[in-house]
Amino acid sequence: MKWFSKIDQKIFSYILVFLLITFIFIGFLGDSSSYFVGSLTPEITGVCLELLIIIWVFDKWQEKNKKKKLISLERRLREYLIFFLKHNLKTLPQELRVGKFFGKDHAKNIEQLDALLQYIKKNGLTEKEVISIQEHCSRDYSTLDNLLPVASELTNEHFKAWCRIVYFVNCIAKSNEPVSKATIDIIQNIKKFDTASFNCKLYVGAENV
């Protein structure tokens, strides 16, 4: 069955549709008294129809399972982003704190992140916030590195955003960049991650969208 694994599923479906239509015409227009038209044609038509139903049902089932898996992976990564946003910026004014950061609340998420970015650009971070972020990055940078293969299973946009988040977290952990600047870069890439999830409908609650 090696030949079957090399055939694209869509192409195989087209071949089956072509054969199905061809044998239906043969059945209607051919001599029904002949063995080929009277016996073989209905059998071949039935096999083609059964294979098409199996392929289409299997494809739908496979697609649904794949989406559930990707949503689960996205949620795992999102939880780290939520932890970063909520626990490192506790001293900011209440109206600037990011809320639950659910994927379905994309517009609200972007609005909150933009407000947070503007505040940090204008006012910087307090010493307490800087220390908290440094400690967080020093503790978790290896975990975020290890999650790169998880991000790679999502879309290219997810992977690029996660790579940049990991890069700037490493910069903070190793004191290679000012914390305020690297934090701004991290938040900008969190925005890109959230946008990628929303655009591809890879977030909790999007299963039936």
C-alpha cells in the first residue's frame, strides 16, 4: 500500500469522483445485458461511492481532532503569557492591568495591551516591577525555550512571535537589554501571538466557530 500513501488525498478523491461519474454513465448508456455493465459497473460504482464517503468523513473527523489538539497547545502557551502579564505588572494602575486574556476576547486584549505599551513607553517601569520581571525571566526562560517545539506545531505567525518572546525573555534574564525596552518588545509579540490565534481560530471557544 506504499503507492496509496504517496497519493494526495484530494487528488485521490477527484479520481474517485471521475470514476464514479464515468461508471454511472456506462451503467445508463451501456448494454445492461453484458457482464461488465450489468455486474461489474454497479460493484465499481458502489466501491467508489463508499470510498468517497469514508474519505470525506475521515477527513472531517481528522480536521476536527487536529484543531482540538492545536487549541490545547495554544492554551498551554497562552497560560505562560497570562502569568507574565498578570504577575509582573501588579503595581500598575488598575485600569492598565490586563484582564483574563482569553483568546475569544481578542479586541479587548489588543486594546489593553496597547494601553499598557503606551504607559510603559511614557513612564517606564518601577524598580519593583523591574525586579519582578527579571526574576520571572531568570526563572522561566529555559521553560519558554523548551516550549518552542510546541509553538512550531501552530502557525508560522505563532512560532515567530514565540521565538521573539523567548529571545527578549533571554535578554532580560541575561541582562543584555534594559528591562523596560525588552518588556515592550515582549508585549508587542504577545499582541502578534494573540492576533495569530484569533485569525486562525485557534483558541478556547473557537471549536464550533
